[in-house]
Amino acid sequence: MAGSSRIDIPWDLLVSNFKFVPSHPGQNHVTDFYPRKDPNQTTDLTRFVEVLSKILSESAARERMQYAEHYEAAADDEIVISNADALKIAPHLRRHHSQCAMDARYVTRKEDLSVALCPHVGSTKCRCALRHEERRMSAFLHPYIRNGSEFSLANRKSFLGLEILKALLIYGDMKTVLRICAHPGVDFLQWWIVRESPCLAADIGWDILCKHALRNYLGLGFIDRFFARRAQARPDANPLDFRHTRTYQKMVLHSTRSSGQSRIVGYRYKEFYGIMDGQFWAYPTPRDRRRWCRTGGKFNYSLVLGRVPYDEFLAVEVKPSYMPTAEEVEETRSALATKGGLSNELVEMIMDLDPSREIRALKVPHDPFHRQNRDQLEDFLGGCWELLMRCDMMANALGGEIPWDVVVNDCMSLLISQWPLWFTAWRHGGPVSNGQVLRHAEQWNY
């Protein structure tokens, strides 16, 4: 599979135990992958989970050797985010601020739209995407406070530090993350799984970085290997559209829906799958309520996934608009300057009218396995794997350990609704510190 050419993952143990059913009569005619229920199924799938868990742990340990063995804790007032890292994460933080009700740093002035370094030393009121003061070690030392439904009041500053750390994990230098985690005052193990309110989904902690990356890596790997085996066994068979399966639609939905306060995790998935902000919501309302809402007016995506074509799935809540590629945006910029005869200043003003402009990564939209998209698929899967390595290194730097067998098994149970293994469901669901469980499996929310 693309993105795993140097990683010996036993995909055949996984895919050989499933069959493709275009319309399962016992599952409301849902198109999906279903267990074959062969005698060796449990043994094979258990072995897959165990082997992959070991690969993840050992790969992360090897990756950790690329960095210094020990990092000195920074002084509380020391700048720990370099200029290079600040420039990398600022555009993503700017987009976050425009969407997050807890830290609504709305930008209107032209100078605020710039991704240049914040010049306002000492200010905590400027509207820069990443304030100068937020680059200090002190920005990451606010503790997580369990306070029921008053989460935003108790954790505004600590939540912002977490979002900056997430941006560094995704887009920045891992050395910066390791140095931040070396400070004895950081409290990020407590942020592994967090809810804004007891009645809401757990979609704020940094566990979602790990879950999203692993779900997409496993989901795309499973689909790629499954259809490759099918093509080898039946070269004359008609091609099947994986996008109609519940597995694929569910993966796209969970990776890209807009929810809660922490949206920075989903940006790269929205770009890869070509999904707009607000196209899917955590608490959705369908456009056609008469068709999709149950008696009483409630809607659930279980009524949709695997039961409609992919294009129809994309338009359940809103009719999606066209998303350009980065190349198309640059072509527009060039056309405004050359054919339109506009000055560079006016071109930039026009292009900056939408500071959170959304672009897609795939040349051929909504088809990751198209031959013209192979480079983008390789980059995306490589990024997912790198993020898994970074999450593991961060957990260890904080004195914890990610139980990969639990995470792998739970991610597979989300991807494949008929996933037959539950052998780790009773175990811990988060990083373990000094042998003590910090989170329990029942607190995992998908």
C-alpha cells in the first residue's frame, strides 16, 4: 500500500477474513465489508492487532532515537516556539480562531490577516493568529480543571495551549514538542480524553489526533489491499466502487465533521477528502428531513451510511460547493495579475477576502485511489503514520504509554461495524502512567 512500503503490516491477516456484500439483506441492505466467519477468523484478527501494535511501538521507539535523548526544561518565560514553527502553524491557528467559540479571535484588519510573526510583545489582547506571548513556555502550563458544564470558563487558557500543541504535532517540529513536554509543570496526560460537557462527545483531547490518523491509515489500507486481492483473484470481475461502502463513508464522516471547539485536527482530512467546513456536523440536520428523520424528528447517519451513493452521502446536510486545488488557486492569482492587469496589492487583497479559503489535495476529487492521486495518497498516509509516531513519542515524554492494542481494536470496530473482536474492551483506553490507568474504555467516544 502507498505510505507503508517500508512497513511490514500483515494486511492479508485482516482482509482475508472479510467479504464485500453490495446489499446485505440482514443488515438493511447496507453496502459494506462483512466477516466471512471462517474458523481461523478470531486467531487471524487477534494476530493482526497484536502485530500492528508491536510495529507501532517499535517504530515509534526507533523514530525517537532521531532526537536528543534528553531535553532540558525551559524557563517559564522562555520562547519555546521558534520563528519557523510559528510561521508553519499560524495559518491553521488563524482558521481555528475564526471557528472556535471559546477563543473567537476574529480578524478584520488587513494586518491581522497576515501570517507574519506577531510583533506585539507582552500583549494578550492582539488578534494575531499566534501571539508572541503564546510562544512562551508559560502558555503550556495551565492545568486542566474538571468542572462539569463550565469547561470553557475553567479551561480557556489551558485549552488554547492544547490547540497550539496539536498544531505543533501536526505541522511543526517534534523537537519543540519534546522540549515542551520536558517541563515538569505540563499537564497534557490529563488532556488525553476530554469532554466539553458530560453530555457531549469526547472531541477535545489529543487522543483524537491519534484516532483520526490510525482510522484513516487502517481504513485506506484495508480498502486498498482488499480490492488488490480481489483483482488478483478475479481479474475479469467488474470493478466495485469502495465509496459506496459504509466503512468508507463512515471514515470520511468521522474524520471531517465539524464539532465542538477543537477543529484543527480535522483540517488535513477535510483537505484530503475535499470536504468543506460545515459540510458534516457532529449534531447534524439533513436537508431532506422528511426522508431522513425518524419519527420524532431525530436524524442519525446510520440511516445513510452504506445505503446511498457517495455523491448523495456528501449532500445529506448541505449541497457541497466546488473546492479548488492549490494549483487552481495559483492559476486564479496569476490570471488576475496578467490577464486582469491588476496590481499585486489588489490581487492580494482579492485573494485575502476569504482568510480561511478551503482547498482540496486530490487532483481527481473524491477518489483517493485514482492513479492521478497516488502521490497525494502517499503523502497523506505518510503524514498519518508520522502523526502516530509523534503521539507515541509525546505520550512517552509525558511519562505515559499508549496501549496500541486497545487503540487499534477500537479503531477497527469503528471502521467496520461487524468487527468481531472485543477482547480488549475491558482494558484501559488511554496513556498509562506509573502503572495507573488514566482513562477507561467506557470513556472512549467515537
